[in-house]
Amino acid sequence: MNVEPIILEGRHVRLEPLASHHREQLAAAICDGELWTIPVTMVPHPTELDAFYERATNGLQRGVELAFATIDRDRDVVVGSTRFMSIDVAHRRAEIGYTFLARSAQRTAINTEAKYLMLRHAFEVWKVNRVEFLTDFLNTTSRTAIERLGAKHEGILRNHFIMRNGRLRDSMVYSIIAQEWSDVNMKLLRAMGREV
């Protein structure tokens, strides 16, 4: 597993390694829907982007995170962010998370294609054994989206995070494993209207 910055590109979305030149558009994406106010997510306020970028930089230096700016190719504008997290080279696994999209980009082809590109990279380039997804138990929208990808529910991490408002979050754990990738790949290609 070579954890280094890479561009992943599809028909609707381009995932570029998160960089300082994305910052202004990323802040605008966060403001589109006031994403930091959604109680079941951990989206940074635009004034908290220093810490967001610092975590991305430190995670990349340690080889445990790879953060992306999510770019709508039609408009050539940053509409959110996502990242590989908890990368474990020794055990060949990674988590996909810290994903958020501007309200105007939600319920479009962007999220599915972004996840597809990341999953394809993880399973076909990194040759991981598993990809994990964690989400708030109360975030039914995220849970539905993860399940639609073909990920399997594995359990609940109780009192896993302290949310911005002080609530103790239970996290739902999902995964896709290497043996499932071929079927998940075909399912996602069909969902995106691609030839299988």
C-alpha cells in the first residue's frame, strides 16, 4: 500500500488531494447548507479549517490518512471533502470517512461516484482486505447511503464519540471485504449506469 497523494477522476467527480488552494471553495461548500449545524455529523465550521487541514497533513505524514477535495467536474468547483482514514498498511485495511457535501451537491451522482473511485483504488491498487465505514447511529441518511454501496453492518461502537453538542454518539460500523468487491463493483457500476 503506497499511501501518497493521488487524483481519482470519474465522469461527475474529481477527487484531488486536499490542498490550501481548495480552502475558499471548501468553506463555501460548508456554508451551503450550514453543514456544521447538522447534529449527526462532524463537519468543521469554516473558521475551524486550520485544524481540519492540520489533521489531514499530519495524517498523510504518518501514512494513516489521505484527504481529498471533492470537485464537481461539471462546475469545476469544490463541493465537499472525503478521506481515507485509519489506514493500516500492516493489516491492509482502511476506513472511508469524514465525508461531507454541500447541500446543492447532495442527492446527485457525486457521492456514489466518489465512493466508487475510492473503493476501486483501495481494492484494486492498494489490494486492501477490508474498507470500513463508521457513521452516527442517528444519521439515517448516511446509513442508507452506506448500505446502498453494498457495505455490510457489523455492529455498534457504543459511546464512541463526544459530539459538538456534548451528546455521546454510538457509531454504526460497516465494511466491504476483498471477497465482496467484485459483486459490489458490478452493483455500483449498474447503479451509475455504466456497462458491466
